[in-house]
Amino acid sequence: MRYLLSILALVSIVFAFSSCEKVIDVKLDQADKKIVIDAVLTDQAGGCQVKVSQTKNFNDDNSFAGIGGAVVTIADASGNTTTLNETSAGVYEAPALKGQNGATYRLKVVTGGQTYNATSLMPQKVTLDSVYTTKMKMFQDEEIFANVIFQDPAGVKNFYRFIQYVNGKRSKGIFVMDDDLSDGKLFNSTLYFFSDDNDIKLINPGDVITVEMQCIDAATYKYWFSMDQGATGTNRSASPANPVSNIDNGALGYFSAQVVQRKQVTAP
Amino acid sequence: MAFLFSVAVVPAMAQKVTVGGTLKSKANGETLIGATVKVESVAGTLTNEYGFYSLSLPAGKHKIEMSSVGMQTQYIEVDLSKDTTINLALSDNSRDLQEVTITETSKGRSLSSAQTSVERLTAQEIKNIPVLFGEKDILKAIQLLPGIKAAGDGNSGMFVRGGAADQNLILLDEAPVYNASHLLGFFSTFNSDAVKDITVYKGGMPAQYGGRLSSVLDIKMNDGNNQDFDVSGGIGLISAKLNVEGPIQKDKSSFLITGRRTYADVFLKATDDYKNNSLYFYDLNAKVNYTLGEKDRIYLSGYFGKDKLKAAFGDDDGFGINWGNATATLRWNHIFNNKLFSNTSFIFSNYNYKISIKSGAYDFNIFSQIQDLNLKEEIQWYISDRNNLKIGFNSIYHTIRPGEVTSGDENSIGSQALQKRYSWENAVYATNNWKAADNLNITYGVRVSAFSILGGGNFYDVNAGGEVVDTFKYNSGQFVKTYVNLEPRLAASWQFNPTSSVKASFVRNTQNLHLISNSTSSSPTDKWIASTNLIKPEISDQVSVGYYKNLGGNKYELTVEAYYKTMQNQIDYRDGANVFSSSNAIETELLYGKGRSYGLEVLLKKKVGRLSGWISYTLSKTERQIDGINNNEWYNARQDRTHDIAIVATYQLNKKWTLSANWVYYTGDAITFPAGKYQVDGQTVYYYTKRNDYRMPAYHRLDLGATCKLKETKKWSHELAFSLFNAYGRENAYTIYFRDVKNDPTRTEAVKVALFKFIPSISYNFKF
């Protein structure tokens, strides 16, 4: 869809009509509050964090509506269970807990008399070989993008997610890839993160770009993929919908046991 | 079997003879469709789609009247003792116009015909309606009629009586056109210069049509002038057009070639910043016809259109998308005798798109195609003055290539192809127009459709969770499954006084080709898929009733129709479906359900006079219920619109100037807005509850037009056409999205995007 938007932009340039944007008031009904679980276990110590919160009304502020007092546990297949400690309202952590590649983990959250369960498989590690930048001219502007190179292992389904920081500031957007059309290939991929402000470029010469690569399981990929299609508020999907969650009992959010690596590069 | 009965009683009455033949235009030899042939208070009929008529009369003296819109009416006095052929050419009215006269601008609706829910427009009628960029567009014009709804700015999709955009059977000289849009939907593929007329069936489809649920758009191309050479053309803001037609052998054969191309990309090439981008479309219509004698006529017509769009990324080609339709129709009319007419058609139809991505390490193409080979035969038998029977069959072989990726070896993307899908669609039909009494007409018919899914390839069983649980392998040519459906078609009209009638109809339609889309606007990459062992044929049943009245001495025409329609086996994507999956089991991404739609349509048309035009109003409701969506509850379809109004007016100021205006208003589309929001991984995510529970703001727009005839003689004419699209600059919502406030990320806001504000245009047209 992003590609089609570039064509639409071209159509508007060629036919000299300008689309105009206006902030409008939309009267939105209030819905019952829903529980949100944002749970991550990584292959590194200090990476385990579970955030429990609830939905807010559209016109409320964006601050995190944490729910304290929940009982949050993560168990491995052999039944070793770790209880996470609440470090601030709604944030639960187990600094020493890290996952093993190929192992399945079960998350259990008990709050408000309800129990929510999810399982996630920590994939094998696929090494991020390198990160480099390229310059690309899109219409009149020259943009800098980060690129990643890694070798996808053949014969197994792999799913990846990338997060980009520019001088420590997280770039907006969701970037996930799978090897559905690329099994066993050497990936050399441009991370198309765009500035949400037309007047400011996302990456300028001299900026330090940090790329985080996550190896995730199929359910987590589905979560981010469906969020990108339907719930970020920006796209033109026919039917916006909640992302497909791997947590039961109607909770929003996801639980991912993921392999995390980072690399840095300075834009020339 | 009522018609057999009436055949049997004919000999008992006065001796009957049949008059038959073909009506044409004297000026250019074009056959006249829907022209009236009648003997006052004795009998009357209309010419068929090839200009053929057959009229049963008692032997003796008669004065036969032959008339058509824009033509001089002719009377022929005959003394009939045996079956007789009368071929006639009618003279054009308009050429002899020395002053502005009150003439009929559009064909009257037949009060007596049993056909309900039909709209017809000619290229002539839409000529003056103001349009975006001055591109006359017959497909946009019909969207100003009740029950036919435009999908909105920047979208050529249309919704007929609550049906989806893929439920319209769009036929160009009988060939199905799978994507009728140019430039992401800003324009339609039909170059109005090549089009003779368009007929839209919103309900009560005659049995010769089938394969789509909602509507039939039957578009006929001009045949080509077989009297004189004609060159006409125009230069507009975005495109240039040229039309050449003329006789190959006078009176016997003619040709027509019409081409159109946008040229804005020429200016792109001249700029440094955009020189690698491209953006254009072109189309070409061509037709030849040959009269082999009194009884045979052959037509060969073709359409070819292409869009090429490319947004370059740096020196790389970037993102490109090309798509196009190609159709070819070979037809043979044969007149056995004055009562028996036959048409045989071979039709080829192709639609494909190709996406190319070349950027950095990526260099690959995605290709998809649907192709039809189609054979049709229809016999029209004018049995008596009370019965007119049509029987026929249609056989189509579909080949679908859902998706093929090609790339170089050095690439991150591997070459692969989804299984080709083959299917064979057959139908037989019979339909009879029975004049049960002088003021009662009944059309009854049936269409039997059989859709066979053919191997080879794998077919699947999918569980409720969307996982493949079984795979069945079929060899090439093996029958996987055949869906047989019986489609009754019934219609009746009762003309209870000379100026009013009531009509009612029932129709069942089935559809075995489905367009799967996950975006709000139609996109060239929306996927056509055929029914499979799991994807069942879509079925619709529609009842419509109508009241028709001619007012003010036939100056005005009032139509009021109501309909109720149910739809089975409707298809939607699951949440989070991957459209470009390498999986052959598309069923894993789909959900099924049903739909219903009902409404009231009112049309008041002024056909004659300096001021002509119409007011159309639709009140309607369209809902869907799909298991797995919206908690399995009924929800508003996106195209559900409570009110839809269009006012179209053309005013002939004087010989030189014609002014026109149209105004549309409709309730905003049903849409899903967030019920709340939350934070995940540091980003704002929106929380949704009910599907399509909100409305876009109401859409309204005024367009103005003016045409100035610079010169008009018998030999040549030229004119300037001006238009102003969206005259009062209403910022209609193209989309509404939600985001964090830029300068204050702790809050969120809704943003409306509008595409057009005042688009003026000018075009120059000539003809000699």
C-alpha cells in the first residue's frame, strides 16, 4: 500500500491538484475499557518486560494507563516458572530471565479476577551481518535510508522485525519481513521509515542510526503485520481492525519471545 | 408454455404476415438500437441491439411509423399480403437544425415493456455533463442515475443497489472488462467517442445476461460510418483523442478507429526532478463491420488499453505498475427470415497487471492475469405479435494466473508462481416476452448456469481457524467440482392508462468470479479469484416493483422503483490477511457471509426542451453479516448510503452556447473509527469495536460546464468545452486518519484528507 501512495503522490503532482489535510472533530463514542498486555521476553538478561494497561478514550492523553497488582508469570516447557516484579505501576520485570532459542514460553497474567494466557516460541538466531546507509532521490527530495544485510536460513520459516533509532529517537512505523518469497536468500533490504513531517527529514548526514533486528515467531509477525494493515490509524485499509493477538480471553496486545540484536551506523 | 398456446390459436384469427428488417441512420449507416416500429393502435415493437425488428400484422393496408431519438420519423404505407422485408435508413434531425427547437434529447422509457430497473444513456446525452478534467466519461455519467452510486473521488468503482464493485458485469461489445479504470480510478476505460450507448440493468436482468450479482452494464461501440469518412478529435487538459471512421465499401462495410492518450508525462520528462517517472494511459478502440448480403453481417471489434505508472526512486526504476485490458469480439448476425434472427459471438478478454520494484537490492516483478475465451449463440424468434422468444447458450473458459514473481538470482526475492486456475463456465437460457393482453406484458425465462472448476493443481480443506487440514491433488483437465444453479427471471408490466404503468420483477443471479480487495479504493492489484471447492458461488435474489408515469404531455418522465435484494456466499478477508502470500490456499485468508439491500429510487426526467436533465433520489440500506467479523452481527456495508441525490441540467442558451450543471449529494460512506486507544511498544495503537459504525462526512459537489460551438456546417464543426469541477470548492473527505498531534505527542487527533478543490478545464473538439 505504501508503494501505491507514492503513485498517488505522483498523480497529484502531474495533474497539479493538491490534496489538502485538515484536523477535524470526530464525535467518537466511548467503549468499555479493555485490558492491554505488551509482553516481551528476549534472549538477553534485562530484556524481559510485561506491561499491563487498559484502553483509553480517544480524547484522553496518550499516557500509559498501567494496571498495578497483577500477578505475572512466565513459564518454560518444563514448568520452571518465574514471577515478575512490578517495578512501576503496570510494569512487570524479571531482570535475570532470558529465553533459549527453540524453547516455548507461556505467559500468564492474572488481574481483575481474569486470567490471560499466551505462548510464544523463541526462534533460532539469524545473525544481522551489517547495516549501511543509502541515498535515494524520491521526487525532488534526497532521502537517506538504512539498509540491512543478513542471510536467511533455508528450509525454515523466518520472521523479522526492525526498529530504527535516529540519534536515540525511535522512528515511527512498523517494519516486519518474512521469507515467504525469499527462503534461504541473502537479504539486502532497505528500511523504509519515513518522517511524519514533510518539512523535516528523518535522517540527516552525521546522524547516528541504530537498527534493532528481532527474530520473532509466526504469531508475533502476524500481530505486527495486522497492526500495520489495520490499527495504526494511518492507512487506507477497508476495514480497520484490532491486530490479531496471540493472547487469549480477549486481551489486546501480544507476547513475544524474541532474539534481539543491534547495530549502529553513522549517516555520511 | 403459454406461448405455444398462443401460436396454436393464431391460424384461427385473421391471416397474419410478418414485416421485418433493419433500421439504420442515413447519415452514417449506424444501426439504430431501440428504435420504434409501429402501426398506430395495431402493433408495435422496438429494434434489437443490432437494429433488427420483426412485426406481426394482419394482412392488408397499413401505415408503418418508424422513429428513433434524434431522427426524423418516417411513415411507410404498405399493402401486405405476404411476409415482407423493409430495411430503412432514417435521416438525422440535428444536422438540419437551423434554430433551437424543442427536440427530444433522450429516449423515453417504454411504459409497456416488462423490463424493470433499467437505465439507458447515449453518448449524445452525456456530451454536455461537466466532468473532471473535461474527460467525457459514460461510466461516470451513469453514476448520476438512481441506484448507481459512485465510489467517490479518485475511484471508478461503482455500487449498484448495494452490490460490491466486482458485482457489475461490464460488457464492451459483449466482452467482459475486468478493470474499467484508468489512473487509479480517476477515469474509466471507455472513451466516449467510441461508444454508441450504454444500458444498465440494476435488476430484472433478462436471461441472456448472467455471471454477476448486481448489475449488467452493456456498452455498445459505434459501428463506423459506412457512408462518409469522418475525422473527429479533441485536445483536453490531460488527453488528446482522435476518431477516424468511414466506409470500406459504401453501404456495405465500414471501419472505426478511436484512440486516446494522456500526455502529461511529456512534461515530466522535461523536468530534472521527475524525468525518471512516468504516468500515462492510452486506449484504442477499433471496429470493422461487413454486410455480406441481405441476411448476414459480420462485426469485428477490439479494445486495447494500458496504464503505465512509475514512481522512480533515485536512479532506480523504483515502483512501477502497469495494467490493461484487451478484448476482441467477432460477431455474426444472420437473419434466417423475418421472424428468426441469430447472433453468434466469439469473444476474447484479457486483464493483467505487472508490478515492478527496482530499488537497492530489490529487482523483481509480480504478474497476474485473467483471460477468457468465450462463445455465445442467441436465436431471437418473433413467433407472433404476442410472443418473442430468445434462446441461447454461453460457454467461457477462464484462465487465472493469480500471481507470479520473477527476479534475478542475485536478489532477496526468489522467483515463484502461484498455481494457475482453470474453470469452465456454461449457461443455457430461454426467455419469452409474452403480450398477455393489450396492456399486460410478461417476460418469463430461466437461465441455467454451470460453473466447473478444473485441475490441475492442489485444492484444500480449511478449518474454522483458517488452517489447511487436507490437500487434494487434481490432474490437468480433471473436474474438481461443478456448481449448477437455476436462475429464474420473471417480469411483468401492466399499463393501466396511456401514461402510466406498474411493473414488477424477480431475478436470481449467480457469480463465480470474485474480486478480493482489502483497500477502500479499487486498486489494479485487487485479485480476481474463481470459485473453488470451498469458495461457493455468490447468489442474489432481487424483487423490484415500479411505477412509471409520463407527465406534462410526455415532457416529463417519472419513475419510482423499490427493491429488496438478498446476497449469499459473500466474501471478505480475515483480519490481518496477507494479500501477497505465496500460499495457493487463498481460502485460509477468507471469511464468508451474506448481505441484504433494500431501497427506494425516484427519477424525474425532463426529456424535451431547451432545459433538459433529471433529478434522481435514492433512499437505501445495505448490510452484511459475515461470520468472524463484528461479532457475527449485521453491519453496514461500506457502500451503505442512506440518501443519494443527483441533479443534472443542460440548458441550450442559443445556437452557440450550451450550459450545464450537476449537483450531487450523498450520505458519507459507512466507516470504522476507533473506540479508544492504547500504547504498545511505545506507539499509539487504536482500539476498534464495531465495524462500519461511523459515517464519513456527507459528500456534495457542484460541477459547471459550458460548450461553445465555434462553427457548425455540414462539412465541419468545432467547439470549445469548459468545465469547473467542484465549483464551490467543497473539501470532500477522501479519507480520515488518526495520528498523534505533531507538536504534542501526548494527544491524538483526526485528520481529513480531501483531493480536489475547483478543477477547471478546457478542451477543444473538432469534427470534419
